[in-house]
Amino acid sequence: MKKLLILLVLISTYQFGYSQDLKATFEEGNALYQEKKYDEALEKYKTITDAGLESAALYYNMANAYFKTNQLSQAILNYERAARLAPNDDDIRQNLSIANEATIDRFEKLPEPMIKTAYQSIFRAFQPGTWGVIALVFLMITLVGTYFYLYTTKRRQGFAIGIFSFLLGVISLWLAYAHLNNLRNYRPGIVTATSTYVKSGPGEKAEDVFILHEGTKATVTEFYDNWKKIKLPDGKIGWISAKDIVEI
């Protein structure tokens, strides 16, 4: 038991020291960025992402550094990753918009039904895990209402609380499932090649359908033998070499 406690203390100490080192690396990258040493700053930031860590601030700073060094596709990719973690951040959205203005390809987005848009805005308000916690809270309140209904004189109030909380809990669980399902099926990516032909099928011999340029955003719908099927905002579909697009 004593050896186990010592091991746990050592692991905790190591993890704390490791996280402190990465925090120091992030600050060093920020300092290099302020000195306009953008490539060196990126090396510091990449050390953190290579360790498997991510944050909106990290991706945002990486995107700014990429933009300063005229690496448009990487800038947009990292702005998008930052926006995924902090969708309501005004600075991220503004800089992403500026970077998108520098892209070549333009698409007229297909209109979506208002009901679908409203529904998606609701379940995207929180991450699936957060919706799950909300559902758990409502289900716990349901138990409280059930207790009042069965064991107290406040049966009417207990019944109302129980039914209302149960319904909200079920709705929250459904929203968690809907958001998780959306994340699985909606796999946006950024074209990183300077230019690339989109094919009618997965293979070099397939017919060229159209051409895309760096920074373009598309949804990946299928993967086959180093080729990815994509869908553009205007509804066009085709196959692109997997190496030419990176999923957000």
C-alpha cells in the first residue's frame, strides 16, 4: 500500500511538472510571436499539440502565426479548430473571416429549412457531455419529485416536478445524442494543397470534375483507399486525394 501511494505521488508530481513545462512552452511561443519570430513560435506551439494537448487559445495563436507567414490553409485550419472549442469567441470568428476572404474559391451556400437551423442551434449550444450532465441533473430532480409524490402530503407538487423534470431529462439526453451523432457525421476539412483536382471517383484515372484551392472548407462524407469524398457548401460532391485535405 505504501509503495502504491509513493507511486501515485510520483506520477502526480510528474504530471504536474509536465503540465508546467508545457505552460512555459506556450508562454515562450507567445513571447517569440511578440518578437515577430513566427516560425520559432510555431515550433513551440507544435511541441504542445504533439503532446496531444489542445485549447482554443493555442490553436488561435498558431493560426495567427501561420497567417503572418502566409500559410493560408494552415491558418484557416487552426482558426477552425479554435472555433470548434470556442464557437462564441469574437476574435476567433473575426480572424477566421479575414482569412477566408483571402481564399480563391467561392460558393453559394444552399439554404437550410428554418426548423432544421433552429434545431441544430439548440443542440450545438453545449457539448454532448454537458447535455448529458444536464440530463442527469433533471433525472435526479425527477427522483426528488417522486419522493414528494410517494412519501409526503405534497403529492400534486411532487407529481408536477417529477413529470416536468423527467421530460426535460429525456429531451436533454436526445440533444446529447443528436449533437454526438452530428459530430460523427459532420467531418469538415480544409484543403491544404495549393490547388487540387476533385475527381468523379476515388482514383487518379477518374474524370476531373472541378478544381479547389487552399483554404477551402468541405465536408468529408466517405473514405476509400487514400481518397476522401467531399461535399461543398453549394451541394457539389467529388473525390479528393486524402493528402490534400485535413479534417478539422
